[in-house]
Amino acid sequence: TRYFTITDYPTGTPERELFKLREEALAELAEGEVRVRNAWLSVDPYMRGRMSGVKTYIDPFELNAPLQGAAVGEVIESRDSRFAVGDKVRHMGGWRDIAQLSADQVEALPSIEVPDQAYLGVLGMPGMTAWTGLNIIAEMKEGDNVLVSAASGAVGSLAVQLAKAKGGTVVGIAGSQEKLDWLEARGVKAVSYKGKNAEQLTAELHDACPDGFDVYYENVGGDCLVAALNNLRVGARIAVCGMISRYNDTQPVEGPANLAMILVRRARMQGFIVFEHWDNYARFLEEVGPLVAKGEIEYEETVEEGLEQTPDAFLKLFTGANKGKMLVRL
Ligand code: NDP
């Protein structure tokens, strides 16, 4: 197997040289194990947290060991009765070409007719995150005005479409003209954050939705959060999904100076980790799966080719080079 590892925990934005490609012969398959040829690897912003060497809600990556991440592939050898050669599966043995895992850590792909890699994106963890944040955490109601940051990404692009389906005004924050156009074409009012301070962003969000927001789906932090807080309606709910603008910080930064807007607007702000809501996954698939299969919910992918590109694909998440789900095809 060829796999990526790191030999040190980085501070700040990781350098490409941090990631080392290694090759190793796999042991013979043990009873209860399967061997999978990966076809698609997922890279996700949360992986940066696992590179910090600190236990958060999840253990840090082990140095010199294969990195982990979601992957989809085909079983090429099995010593477990639940899986046969040729089965399409999903598992966490990503960042490598061939994964050898306990069959307990492997699941068959669901049967909804979508391309396999959709189970890493719109019908996988990011999609489930969008659905959970909006419905379970922010308790979005019919007609709510909804603001989403990183709105054209894997999570954000589903969040805006789900919000649009039952919302009032939906506004998305994104970083490039192409992304803004994609949002506008789906009836989402798009606001760019690039080159703007919190005051300017506050004014633009107000112009886009003068009545203010009932829900803020937070993916970014920093000035986006400040501007969102300034535009909350009374009783607003903020689902804190991520704060990607902070993940490469080298020093603690001060929180938003206008946090008191939570009080003024009697708002609620709640963080969540999607894995703790996984018992809802079947419900999510039932609700969103058919809409994706019918093309009523759309999704974008940015695909990098070849295992060697995995670190680059990951690093591009922090420059916004991805539109929709960032994937690596092997
Ligand atoms: P995306 O597909 O949205 O990719 C990341 C995007 O973030 C980039 O394309 C870029 O878009 C934007 N971005 C990057 N750096 C900055 C910055 N400094 N300021 C503003 N925007 C930035 O990733 P995901 O959809 O996978 O993840 C989105 C968020 O959801 C992340 O914060 C992630 O950590 C979080 N998450 C949380 C989970 C949970 O369980 N709580 C589970 C999964 C994801 P642009 O060009 O618009 O700037």
C-alpha cells in the first residue's frame, strides 16, 4: 500500500513538505478483515484539527502512521462473510491506495442511485452535517431567513439548498465570482467576503436581507461571524458547524467584540459534531437521497487526480480552490 503520513504536528498553515508518501507491504489478510482498493478519497477541513497533536473531540493523527479519512472503494479480498470481492464500500482508511481494515470498520454503500463518490459528499458526512446543523441544531422553520458562510462548499452548498426549499430569504457568503454566480443561479443571494472588513460585510448582509436572519449556519468564524451577529433577528439560532478561517491560526485571537448581540437579540449559539448525530443518517438519506438522485438537489465536485495529489487537495480547502466537495480520484 502507498499512504500519506506526517512526521510532525505543524503550526500555522501546513507546508506541502509536511506530507510524506510511504510504501509498505500489507500483512496477509486476517480473519474478519477486508482489503479495499480505494477509488475516491475525501479531504476535509476537520483533518487540520487532527494534525494539531491535541485531542479535541477526536484523537490527533498518529505521527508516521497512515493518515485517516473517509474513502470509497471496492473490496478486492475478504475474510469476512459480510463482504465479497467487488462490493462497493465506505470506510475511514483514506490517504492511501489500498486499505486493509477490520470488516467492522467498513460499510456497504447505500443503494440510492448516485455516483459512488456522492457518499463522500452530498450524501455522506458533509451532507449529513448540513442537514443536522440546519434542522436539528438551528431548528430551522418554514419561512426563516437563513445565512450560510462557506456557502458553496460541500456542507454549505447543501445547507443553502435545504434552506431555500423551505425558507424565506437565503443568503450565502463565498469567496469567488464563480461561487457567487453558482449561488445566485439557485436563488441564493450571494455576498463576497473577500477584501471586506466586518463593517462592510455587516452592511452588505443588511442590504441582502434587511429583516435580518433567523438562522446563521456558521462555517467560517472571524468577520463573517461578527457581521452575522450584527444582522440577527430576535430569537435567532446560530449552528456553529465550523470556523475554517481560524484553523491555521498560530495564536489565540480575540472573540467577536459584538458577542453581546446574542443577548440583545435573545439568540442561541450551539456547536455540534456530526458524528454524534449519526443515528439520524438513515432519516437524512431517506429525505435527501431521492432529491439528489432526481437532480432536484445539485452538488459540485472538485476532483484532483492521483494519490500523490491528496495533500494538495487538502491544502486547497484553505485557499478556497474547491467548488463543492473536494475529492481525490485514484
Ligand atoms: P468546504 O467545501 O466548504 O471547503 C472549505 C471552504 O471554506 C473553501 O472552499 C473556502 O471557500 C472557505 N474558506 C477557507 N478558508 C477561509 C477563510 N479564511 N475565510 C473564509 N472562508 C474560507 O468544506 P466543508 O464543506 O467540508 O466544511 C465546511 C465547514 O464545515 C468547515 O468549517 C468544517 O470544519 C465544518 N464541518 C463541521 C463538521 C461538524 O461536525 N461540526 C463536519 C464537517 C464539516 P470560499 O472560496 O468561499 O472562501
